[in-house]
Amino acid sequence: MNLVFPKRLRLARLPTPIQPLRRIAQNLDCNIWVKRDDLTGLASSGNKVRKLEFILARARAAGAQVLITCGGVQSNHCRATAILGARLGFKVHLLLRGAEPKRAEGNLLLSRVAGATIRYFAPDHYRDQLDSIFTETAADYRERGLKPWLIPTGGSDGVGVWGYLAAAKEIAAQQEEQGVTFDHLITATGSGGTQAGLTLGAHLYLPRAQVTGIAVCDDAAYFQRKVREDLHAWGQLYGQPCAPDALDVRVLDHYIGAGYGKAGRAVFACIEQLARTEGLVLDPVYTGKAFHGMLAEIAANRLGGNILFIHTGGIYGMLAQAEEYDQHATPSG
Ligand SMILES: Cc1ncc(COP(=O)(O)O)c(C=O)c1O
């Protein structure tokens, strides 16, 4: 497939480096590399900026003035949208699931600093009424003469797919430069868009690599459906032949632990291990769970060869879990 990429705004620092994790892999029967998408920016860092390069290009071309998006109180996607929206001159309106905390920390703090309008919704109401909350918020801006642009959870839709499709192409070029061929790409999966882009991207540019998503919230069946829906939407929107049902969408859903955003001792221990042996900081919501899951799969001999872990960012989520970390911390001497 000879793909012509649509217009994108250059918002991320690309290409992000690929580095070997030699100390972590020392006693393991495999090689591990990390794709540093935690370095796509500073306040805008992580995986979301790759999707937003394409999403915001469309919003701008359509003459939109207000970005409306949604997520949890510590959403990385909402923070990245708040920061990039400010950078590009959009107003940003965030619909957040959960109660307003007494003190804003981590991602929420940055979204506030960047001037986003923030509304909080009780989780049940958010779950049942998200579509109408979006519709009403958008109508409100239209009445005020402003054109809204709606961005779904995590920027995961047919447009957002381009972000990690482009990342797969970037990885293919780096493979050549670094003289390595990856057998596996591992990512945390939270709303499906990263895995959707990588799955199609690997199919096109990295034929030997199998993509595995480590789910951090919903089950494998949900994400298999969601990834295929996003790919189907991508094919429809851009007139591309795409057969999502023929693609292998591999999701592991047994590393979620106590629930979304809740990391136990094993995940915090894995975060410490990475920080202490490689100087690489993961987060308890996404990358810590995914890395922990990846190590468990390696230990069980279900994963091997040349493995590329996609570090999708999330450091501000780590900073928001100081209390949770204290409950599990191992003294550092
Ligand atoms: C740091 C981080 N990693 C991974 C993910 C998962 O990406 P996706 O939503 O595309 O599945 C997210 C967002 O959900 C995230 O914020």
C-alpha cells in the first residue's frame, strides 16, 4: 500500500530515540529496547502528541476555535491537548471523569496552568452520558459564536490512527540504521489508538514484528473490537483499502490488577527496578503495568527475541501518585 500521509502539524520532537535496555535484559533470554516516546516533548510529552499532530491539523483546517475532549482526572491526553491547544491558540475544554480534587497535581495541574476550562462529572454520569455531555458543551460554544472540535477519549479514532502508523514507519527506518529487526512491539493499551496505529503500521512497515497491547482498563475483547473500529474508520475516512479483521490484534488483559489507575506492589517494584537500573521512569497507570506485564510474559517464555517496548510517557501520572507509591516503596538506601 503506497500511503500518502495527510497534513500534520509538527508538534512532537521526532524521531524519538530507540535505546537498548542492557542491564534489565542481562539475565533474560531476550533483548529489550525502548522507544522513547516519553521524549516527544516536555509538558506535551508521551504518545498523545503523535495522534494530535494529525487531529489538530484537521481542527485547524476546519477553522475550529475550541477543542473539547475528555478523560480521567489524571488524563495524559487531556494534559497534552491543553498544552498543545494553548500553543496553537485554541481554547481547550476538558470533560473529566471524577470529583474535583482538593489540590491539582500531575497532569491536572498542567492542564490548569495551561488555562483549560475544566468540568468534572461523577463516574456513573460520565459513563452513561458522555455523548450528550459532548453535544451540550459543543452547542454551548456554537451559541457563543465559536466553532468547537470534538476529540474522543485518548484521541483514538480514525484520524488518530495516523500517529502510530507514522511511528511504525519511523521505527522501520531506525531498524535499518541500528541493524536490528524487532520481533515484538509492546505497548500499554488504554483507549486503543496507539495499538491501532502500530498494528496497521507493523503490517505495512515491520512485517516481522508482532504488536501486543497490554490492557490497563477494559478486557481483550473490548480492545480487539475498538482497535478494529478505529482502523475501519481510518479506511473509510481516507478511502484506503483496510481489512481490520485480517489483522492480528493481540491484547493481554491479565495485567490490569485492581483496576484502572491502581497499581499494586509488583508494578511499583517494576517502576523502581527500571528507574534504579536504567534511569528510566515509568508510570503506575500505563507504562509501569505494561512493562511489568512484558517482563512476566518473558519470564513465562511467551515472549522472546528482539523486543521493543514503546514508552508512551505518563511521568506526570507518576508524580500524582506519591501517596500510593509511599505505601509500596522500597527504601533506596
Ligand atoms: C502514558 C500513556 N500510555 C499509554 C496510553 C494508552 O494509549 P491509547 O489510549 O492509545 O491506548 C495512554 C493513554 O491512554 C497514556 O496516557
